[in-house]
Amino acid sequence: MSKLIEIVKEAGKILKYGYYHSKRIDFKSEIDLVTEYDVKIENFLKEKISKKYRDFEIVAEESFKARSIPQKAIFIDPIDGTTNFVHSIVYVCISIGIWEGGEPKEGIVYNPVLDELFWARKGEGAYLNGKKIKVNKADNLTSSLIATGFPYTKIKMGKDYRWVVKTFSELLPKTRDIRRLGSAAIDLCYTACGRFSGFYEIDLKPWDVAAGILMVTEAGGKVTNHLGEEYKFGDIVVASNGKIHDELIKNMCKY
Ligand code: IPD
Ligand code: CA
Ligand code: CA
């Protein structure tokens, strides 16, 4: 693992440089941005990681072509929080999740701006900068700070958008408050280390969650879909400290 951390830290230097300098921005859609650094970091990681994990296939956001998920997969999000990256908001990270047979085995989420490195391995716990982390103990929504995110599809004001708004209006009055930081990987890590008591979001991609959900479960939390069933890629993700999970699910609207 230390070699992988070394690689991610190197990639983090590229991210941090880009964060403090001007950058070229392209548009995947009207509101979905991609910068030269997303591509640069992804290429760097793919080259370094493919040498270390020869029998794994890399599934990386900027080069992903629709296909089934390989048995042995390494999910890479070169910058999770690209909109933050463009607007100089500190919630940006590199997220790498290693999966085998449909299960997460290892995960790293690194925010080089705040110098916070989250790491987890199946059965070995989750860590922030080398210190073991645990979910918090909040046992009701009123004492819970919850995180969420909004899908890029919101501009179409379709089914996803309606679910987001309805669920938000159900939940918000019952919680201490709800945050939208702009990086799903960081939201999951903050749930793992107890800053948030829970997180939910619709429409996330495997590279957004592949590392973060292992962080939550290894820190003693729970991850399911919005019906409380086992989470599968493509589902609405609901992550929590476990104690508030049922109450959180109860307030999720039908999709
Ligand atoms: C996005 C972030 C954001 C979430 C979006 C994601 P990106 O990833 O995780 O918090 O709300 O749905 O797509 O585009 O910055 O890699
Ligand atoms: Ca992402
Ligand atoms: Ca990204």
C-alpha cells in the first residue's frame, strides 16, 4: 500500500499546483466541467498504477468507455470536486478504489490542499493521516450533520431532480443541518471520520464512491441504497454511522 500512497501523493502535487494556478477548462455539458489537470492527473495515475497492478483493469473517469465493470478493477477519480477545483474551494481530492469480485478491498482519498489522506483496507480499518478513524455516535437526525450532493442532470429538471428536491425538503427540517461540499469522496470520508453522521446522493458513478464506501464501512458505519438494501453501483447511495441509518432511510422519498 505504501507504494500506492507514494503515487497518490505525487499526483497530489499536480493537483495542488493546478489548484493555485490558472487552468484550461472544457465542458462535458453546460455545467459539467473538466480541466487540463483532470486529464493530466488521470494519465499520471494510470501509467504508474498499471505498472504496479498488472492484473487489474483501470476504470478512470476521464477515459471511461461504457462497458461492464471488470472483476478486478481500480476505480480512479483524478479530481473529485472539479467544480470546487475551478472555483478555488478546498474540497478537492483524488479518489482510488481497488475492487475484486464486486467488493472493495482498498481505498485512498487524498486532498492535497488540506493535506488529508484517508486510507482503508478491508478488515484493517480506516485511517486519516495514519490515525485510525471511527464514525460518530449521533443516534438521531436532530443531532446529525448530514451531507448530500446534486446531480449534473438537475438542469433537465427530470425524475432525479424531483427526487433530490423532495427528499431534501423531507430531511432538512429534521436534521441539525445539511451540507453540500461538492465532492462525494470527501463526503464519504467525512462520514467515516465522524465529521458528518451521514451522506446520501443520487446518480453517483463508481469512481465517486469506490474508495469512500470502504472508508465508511471500515470506520464502523453502514452503506446501503435508499431502500436499505445492499448498495450496488448506480443505486442512490446512503452512508451513515449506522445509528441513524434507519431514520435516514425512512426520510428518503420513493424513486
Ligand atoms: C462530482 C462530485 C460532486 C457530486 C457529483 C460528482 P466530479 O464529481 O463528487 O460532489 O455531487 O455528482 O459527479 O465531477 O467533481 O468528479
Ligand atoms: Ca467525481
Ligand atoms: Ca472527477
